[in-house]
Amino acid sequence: MASYIANKRKFVPTWVAVLLIGLSETLVSCYTLILVTKPSEFFNVVTTVAIPMIVFNVIGMAIFAMVVNNILDEKNIQRKIQLLEVEVESKRNLSAIINTISHPVYVLDRDQRFVLVNDSFCRFIGRLREDILKKTPRDFFPEGDLLFYQDMTDEDIQNQTSREREVTITIPDGQKCTIISTSTVFTDAPCPGFVVGVIQDITERKRIEMALRETNENLKEENAQRLEAEGKLQKSYDEKVILLQEVHHRVKNNLQIIISLLNLQSRYIKDEPTLAAIKDSQNRVRAMALVHEKLYRSEDISFISLEDYVKFLGTGLFQTYDARSRGILFTMEIHNVDVDIDVAIPLGLLINELIANSLKYAFPDDRKGEIFVGVKKEGNTLTILFRDTGIGIPADLDWRNVPSLGLRLVTTLVDQMDGTVELDRSAGTSFTIVVKERK
């Protein structure tokens, strides 16, 4: 017990215990013999009693120490076996856990040798597990040091700091891969100095990012070919718009000259029917000139507003025939109807003839009334409703074959536009005209 306490509560070796027992027995025996034995009998007592007793005590102590030592050794062995079993079970559980991870995972021992890898790691480098274990990263990767903690400081290792880096490596089959490597050095038991690492293969992501960058660069370049081309097209378009506006302006001016010439010619004509024909011709030319005037002043030279056009057309005819002072009203219902020049000119001439014909014949003897024009558009179909509250067209008059130019011009224009025209004489005069715009 004294030796156990003196040895910091650790058992001393067997030979030390036997030596101590032998010395103590010898001292005790000598002291006892000195006290109780006569000097003449001392030698005889020592040889016959003391020495055999000391030898037997030493032998007994040696046997006892050996038994105790064997018991302690067996317990130590059992403890080690238990620790090994725990370690094996832990390793088995750890292996099962890391095999569920989709990314490659590895564990390195203190000598930087693989002691554990998951299935993903085996697939990543294209090797069997038994060909990987006990080997170092340098056996598989030329850039092996880049994957691990070569650049970790002592403080990083001491604090078990994880280090993450993006590197490009060469795997055993010769392919280049870009990866994100995350590794941690453990300092705690039971595996101090071991490295646990995870590899994320981002090669495909890098390839996509590079492709996107290239695509973006190409798009920027294409966007710059396109912007330049659009600029040229816009410039060309603007030039053509200006040119077409100028053409419409000149056509309008030429038609105005024709109107002026007809006006000058009418001064030398005394025949009333002839003067009326010249006035009708002026109105028809004015209707065409008005189309070109609208297109010249419009921001969109492709279409004109039919509402504005008919309004100006009707207002001009009412002024020509002094209709307002005669008590005749002009009303219209046209909303958001735009037409191109191919429709505007024949439609304008058609409406011009109907309004002029009503102003000339529908309101005799200072008769008052109303002229109405309505236009609806559905798809490419135009429906024109014209009516007046005048005396109406006689029932016995074949209006499609009258000798006058006005109504004959109406039917001709409708035919040219592949349309239909219907007359209703029940209350004044009402024409329903349906035409289609050409695509």
C-alpha cells in the first residue's frame, strides 16, 4: 500500500514489490531475533527459522504479485478490447452516415493517409475503396496539397477551423475538375490530428457560368449590331416619312391648283348645269386633297382618322351649299376608326357624293332637316350608314341607273371596293354600305 501511494496511486512492477517485501521481512526478522534470541542460539535460529520464513514470504509475495498483475493485465486487455469494439462500431456507423452524403467525403489520419471514404469519393476519383485506403492524396492528385490544410495556420488547427477553397485539380483519369474543398483538422480525442474533408464538384456549374458569360458577351455584341441596324433603319424610315409627307403635300398642292383652275374656268361659264358640274368636280377634288392634307399633317402617314376626315369633309360641303343657314344639321357617329389611303380616298368620294346629293335635292323649298353619317369597324369590315330626313328618292326611280354622275359614282366606288349598298326609302333616304379593307 505504501508503494502504491508513493508511486502516485499506481501499481509498481512485480520485481519491485518482491524486493520491497524481502527487505521488510529481513529487517523485521532481524529486529525480532535480536530482541528475543539468546546470543548462543542466534545463528541456529537464523538458519533454521528466519531464513526459511523470509524465503517463503518472498515466494508467496511474488506469487501474489504475479496473480494481481495478471488480473490487472487481463482487465487492461478487456478495456482495450472494449475501446476497440467501440472504435470499430463508431467507424462502422460513421461509414454508414457519410455514405448517405452525395458529395465526396474523406477522413485522413495524422500521416495524411485515407482511413475512411464514402462511395461518392470512390466514384469521384474512379477507384475502389480498398485501392484508396492507406494511401495519401498525392497518390491520386498532383495537386493533393491544395485539397487539404497545407495553408492552415496553427491557430486554425488549434481552433478546429474549417477551411474552404476553390481549386482546379486533375483527377486520376486526366480530366480537369473545379471543386470547392472544405476540410477540418480535429484536435480532440479519439482522433487528434485527423482531417475530415468534403469535396463539391462545381465543374458543370463553372462551365455553365462561362457559357453564360460568353452568351452575355455575344448578346452585348449582337445588341450593339442590332442597335446600329435599328439606328440605320430608323434613319431610313424617318427619311422615307419625310419624303412621303412631302409627296402628300405636293399632291395636295397640285389638287388645290386644279380646284383653283376649275374655279377660274367657272367664271367664264354662264350655263347653270355646267357650273353645277364644275362645282361638283371641285368638291370631289377637294375630297381627295383633304386625304393628302391629313396624311401630310399626321404623325402616322399610314392611316388617317376617319372621324376627322368626314368631319372636315362634311363641314366644307355645308359651307359650299350654305346648308346651315337653310336649317340643315350635320351629325355623325364615328369612333376610333382609322383607315389607310387606299380606303380613305374612295370612301371620302363616296360620302362626298351622298352629302352633296342630299344638299342639292333632299331639301327643296327651304325645307329643314338633318344629314347623318355613321361608320363602324369590325375586323377589316366597314359599315357606313348614311341618312337624311329630306323628301327621299322617288319610289319609281331606278337609283342605280340614274343619268346623273353622283349616284352612279357611289355604286361604282362600292363595286371597286367589293362592297354592297342597300337603299331604304321608308323615312327620307337611308343608305347602308358595307365594304372590306384589303389586307
